[in-house]
Amino acid sequence: MTMWSFFHGLKAVARFHDYGPQPVTFSGTIRWIKQFQKQDRKVAGHLLDQVIYLSEKDTRKILLHQNKVLMEDLAKAGLPPKKLVYLQTDEAGSSSPVMLSMIRNEAGLQQRGCKLLDSRDALGINKITNKLEEGALVYIDDFVGSGDQFCTAREAVQKSVVGTFSEFLLVPSICEEGYHRLIDLGIAVYAGHIHSRAERPLHGNSHLLQAADRIRLVEMCKQIRPKASLGFNDLATMVVLYRNAPNSIPAVLRGSDKQTPFYGIFPRYKDLPINRG
């Protein structure tokens, strides 16, 4: 083991200490690095340095701050908390309900009169919006990439809304693609971070790696996951959240299905072996 690998192993454990699906350990980081050809190990280390990691503490801090700013802006516009409807956009157990629960408890949303609903609760949305007549719909999630999943949930919500309601999204991080898409739809985005293409080393618009180095790593990604080498829609995102990595991260970070033959440093829950534990 080189001193360089030793340093990166320690650094990874410190930075990604609370990654949920699979703990980032010293030995696991060394195992991940050793899968690369010797000429690419330092490039892999540089790639790891570019990961934008949001720990549970970071995520909570961002959401609470953005929510505070949003509520202040809405109050200035004449919309008190009782006129705000917070919506989780995914099924129970996924990221959106967890994010909503996080700020519900720490920002005292229910005590302040805010309404909390599931985006799939058509009857509830219809009933609440009909009663309020006007207000704001506040969607919440942990990460938005292209915006496809969010827009699907939002379209379902719109079919049940009665009255005049402005729309907002609270999110720790969002890709520039999704951000511009939502803005075009008239949805105001309150985010802690807008993930640009330039921040993604394996994206064609980024210059964080030498072209030859990027091409070699992209080829590795194709070998690891032929159908999702650079993640969903080839976004090649570098944001990783403590609960799970988005499905838009490059395959060299995510690893193979069941983590065989390529061991990922940030596998998603669905990527882990069934007999894990």
C-alpha cells in the first residue's frame, strides 16, 4: 500500500462517515482504488475528491435554512403558515418522506398550522386546497436530477388542486438540468446547491479531468454498467447523500449490481448482495 492510498483511505472514512447503504471503510476504500489500473489510481482518487457529499447534518442544516427563508418570503407575500401545504413526492420509506419528517419536527410545521400531505393523496389534496382556496404548495425531496420523477409526481398533484396555489421546491441539491426545467414550469426552487455540469468530472462539459483520463474512466463505467454507465440520462452526477446515492452517479462510484465483479464505494441499497449483514 502506498502512502497516497493510505491517505485517501483515511480521508474517505472521515468525509463519508455516515453513508447508509454500505459503510465507507478504510479497507473498502483501498479495495475500490485497487480495482483501477495503476495509471488510473490517482485519477480515481481525484474523482473521489470531487464527490459532493451531504451528510445527515449537512442535509438537515440546508433544509432548515432554506425552509426558513421560504417561509419568510411567503409571509412577506401575505401567505402565513396555515396557507402552506407541504408535499412528499415519493412512497413511504424513500427520501422525500424522510426529508419532510426532518423539517416537520425541527421547524414545527404542524404546530405552526402547515398542512402535510402525500403527493399521491388525491382526495386529501383536493379537500385541503378546496378549503384553503389559495396558498402555496411546497414539494420536498433530497435530490433532483433531470426532474423527470418530480414532474411525474407534480402532474398527479395538479389534477387534484382546487384554487390558486404557487409552487415551490425545497431540496438540498438539484442538477442545473432539473433546475431550469422547474423554473420554466413556474416552480420556485429553494436549494442549497445547484449541481452544474462543470462539477461532474465524467461529464462531457467538465474540464476537471484530462480528456484522456476521462475517456478511460468512462470506458470503465461502460464495462461495469453497460446500460447505466454514467447514471440516469448520462447525468454523471457527483452528489452523494448520506441515505443513498442518486441513480445518476457514474458506475465507477456505484459499482456493479450485487457489487460483483466491481465493488463500488457508493452502492445504492438495491445494489447490495441479498445476503448482506
